[in-house]
Amino acid sequence: MWVSVFRPGRIALQSAAFCLAILSTTAATFVGATPDSTANKRTISLHEAVIKTIEHNPNLRAFDYQLKAQQGRVQQAGLAPSPQLSFQLEDVLGTGNNKGVDSAQATLSIGWVLERGVRQSYVDAANESFSLIKVEAELKQLDAAAETARLYLVSLAYQAREVNADKTIQLAEETIKSVSKRVKAGKTPEAERSRAQAELARRKLEREEIEHELLSANRRLAAQWGETTLTFSRVAGDITHLPQVISFATLKSQLPQNPEFARLLSDQLLKKAELRLALAQDKPSWRVNAGIRHMNNSNDQALVAGISIPFGERTRNPGRIAEARANLAKTSSEEHAARIRIETALFVMHEKLQHSLHIIETVRGEIIPPLEQALTETRRAYNLGRYSYLELRSVQAELLDAHNALIEASIDAHRNIIEIERLTGVRIAQPKTKL
């Protein structure tokens, strides 16, 4: 079963894929799935683990409140300044004709500011800031999903090591039986059986340690979606199932879909909006007012109106404009630097992946088969008294080391696949039939 997780979002092609090349419940010698003694306990898939992370990861909840706060800023930016109501009383409490209030002039007027495009610039800047926060939230989701895939891989790796450890114990037990027969026949000293028993005890300790590590790995995985009590005992998959990987040239062509570029683009749009706002604020605000004036001495009314226009230096916001221009130029420079950094990292990881795949192919096809044959021949020769216990143990150790190397190389390959897909934002692996 090929497992792939697609999470809809604004980033790149509106989707991000995390693929872990795993084939569930397939059998293999030493490595792979074996009949599970805990079959009645629940097994979780990578797809389910990632979905639970996106929906329940505690660190992602903060972005919900941050987005709501920015929505409030967008709403506030769209509000026009309140008009001002003013009342003015003139020609009162003076001397002569202005004594008392007989000659008073009362003016009631309303005034407001002509924003001249400033409010829309505020709204645009607030909207672009909202878009940037949204992209950052999606990037956090992407990071959380990638971390879940990494932790899932750790659990899967310990399960594979557990299978290897079980097979190692089985070999140690078979060795004790073979040694015991020779001891009983008087062909081998008792010391060899003691050494074989000690080897079995060591292997059981190693198996126990792997079991504890697997439990801890599962707890760390469950913590990704906020659980402190395990609701699963196994993760689905086979660590040794390998994908076919697309070429570096194809991967390089996909770099524009990198989620970090989406963040830089949103940041660039925000900086452009901030520059437009700074330019809009450079225009002086005009204030107009209109009202009615009442004159007591003639009991007449008249309409009054006025406008206030600041004068002085033509550019009133030079510092903020310069700052906005510099910030905009900075985003372009950061994008160029990011392209170099990401392309270099992509090349390095792709080379590591190719090396891991080569190791896996060599170990699986050219090292393990002859060692298995050697073990069969050595065990037969040992039972016939032609080989010593040391020679038997040596071949067993070489075969076990080869299977461990297969697991570790598979882990490295899957880890690099996860990182490359996180880097490019696209699925790079296609399933193929297991060798």
C-alpha cells in the first residue's frame, strides 16, 4: 500500500505531498512484517497520523487566534475617520455693541477629513499582512506534517529493528541447540554452550531495549496531535520498500513550488502595500467643514463652509518611504539567496538519496544472498565438526550486520525523500514492485 498525504492549501499548486515509501504487511527474511502477536491492538497509517496532526497539533492552534486578530486589523483599517461636530460662539461678553450676547454669532458645523486614498492603502496593507500570516500558518502545518512523517519513520524503523532482533534471537536459540548436540556428543567443550547462552541473553537484552525505544517513539508520534496516552501499538508499513525517484533536473524545475517562495511572495506583496501606504501618507490630509451660523443682532442665519490644506514641504513622509523601498528591495534579495540555498540543499539531499539507494541495492542483491548461503553451509559444516563455533558466530554476525545495514540505509533513503518533498513541495517518489 503506497501512502501519500495531500494537504490542500494556498502554497504553490494548492497542495503539498508527504510520501513515505512503505508497503504494509509484506514478508521478508530477517526484515519486514511478521505475524503480529498484538494483532488485536490498533495500527495507525501515515495518512491518519498526518491528518490528526493537522487537525489537533497544539502548536498550530495559536495561528487561529493570530488570524482572527489580523481579521480585526483588516476590519479596523476599513473604518473611515469619524466626522467632527463643532460649535463656535463669537462676539459675546465683550464691550460696546458686543456686550452680553446681543451681538453673538453661533456657528454649528461638521467637519471631516478627505483621506485621498489613504484608507484603501491601509486596507490593502492589512489584507496582505493577513495573507502572509495565512501562508505562515500553512507553512507551520507543512512543517508539522513533515515532523510527523519523520517521527512515523522512526517508529517504523524500530519495528524493523524489532523484527531483526526477533530473528537474531531465533538464530541464537538454534545455535544453542546445535552446540548442545555437539557438547552431548563430546565433540565440543561445555564452554561453547555457555558462550552461546550468553549470546542469547545479550540478544534478548537488545530486543528489550528496542521495545522500549519503540514505545517512546510511538509516544513522541502521538504527541504530534496532542495525545499523551497511546491509542495505537503499531505503525503500518515496511521500511525496506523502495520508490523510484525522479531526476535532479526534474526536481530543480519544481523549486518554484517551494513553500518558502510562497512566503517570500506574500512578504513581497505586503512590502509593496506598505510602500503604497507610505506614498499615500505623503499626501497632506485636507479637512473640510460646513455648517450654519446664527447672528443674534439680526436674527439671520447663513451657511458657512471651509477647507484646511496643510502647506510646507512637499514630501512629508520621506523616512517611511525610504524604509518601505528598502524593505521591498530586501525581499527580492532574500528570494535570490533562498533560491541558491534551496537548490544547493536539494542537490546534496538528492546525492545522499542516490547513495542510500545504491547501498540498499548492493546489500540486498550482492551481500545478503551469498551470506545467507554461507550461513547455511557453515551451519552444516559446524554440525559435521568441520567448523568451529567462532566461525559459525562470525558468519551469523556478518549476515545480521548486513540486514541492519539494509534497515539503516532504508531509513536514510526515506528520510531524504521526506526532506526533498518538504523542500520542493511536490511528490518525488513513485512506487515500484519490491525486489
